[in-house]
Amino acid sequence: MEREHETLRSFQEVVTRYDGAAKTGFDNKGISLSGVFGLPPRAHPDNVDRALQAASDFAARLENLGAEANIGVSFGRVCCGVFGNDSRREYSLFGDAVNLASRLSTAAIEGVVIDEDTFHAASLTLEVEGRRVLAVKNRTEPVLAHRLLGLRPTEVAERELVGREPERASSTGRSSS
């Protein structure tokens, strides 16, 4: 039980370090941990890079704890909000990127596994182990995936957030008019 507690604590620390949101689920399959990057008001131009850094850091922490790391990272739009009714509701995320990240984490490849969109969306230099074609549950087409071996910073010009002015203004108390 001590290792599970340390795993959860480490996950929360890593996700917080990169300004993401940690979501924990418990069901008959065990514990699932999801780190989400880009939710208002903590959206950044480099959310993909933050997610990859967090995944890499968490994998290293799991290795230090003697636990196997099976982490999936996928980039894309999702629907998020409070779902349910007055007596039973939770903040949740739905969408292809959420489902794909979950499927990648169960692809029987130890470490951090990323999809092709995430590979191309990163501004970091990614060291990966060859491209693999994976058959993924609930998909008719195979998915191109990479096992992440390492990452390095890349010099890039600062990017602007597009279409997020209202959220950023509300988080800082500024008006967007």
C-alpha cells in the first residue's frame, strides 16, 4: 500500500509541476491516473511539451519505485465539464484524445507511448524508438505510435494562444475588450 500511495503522490507532484490537472479514477480494473494539460485557466502555448515532460518525469519516478510505467500521451481537442445530475456528478473529459491516450497506455509497450499527432505537435526534440503500427481497440484504422526515449529543448519562437483570450482574461482579472 505504501508504494501505491507514493505513486499517487508522485503523479500529483509531477502534473502540478508542469501546470496540469491530475484526475484519478478507481474501478474494478484498479487505479487510473490522467494528467490533463491546457484546461482553462492553465492553458499554455506549450501544453504538448508540458505533457511529454510530465510523462517522462513520472515514468522515471515509477522506475525508481520499482513499478512498471505504461503511459500513453495523445494530443487533441476534448470535451470537458461537469457531467451527471444533482446527486451524482463529476468533472470529466471525453474525446478521441482521451480514449487514445488510454489505449496507448495499454499497448503492451513499457514506458511512454505517444501517437503521431503528439509527435508532430511537440516543439521539443523527441528521441523515440521507431514508429510502430498498433491495432487499437474501438478503431478501424491502425495507429502510428512511438516509444519516447528522451526529450531535449528546441529553440522556437514564442507562440501565441489562439481563441483563449476570454479564459486568460478571467483568470487574471483583466478585461478582454
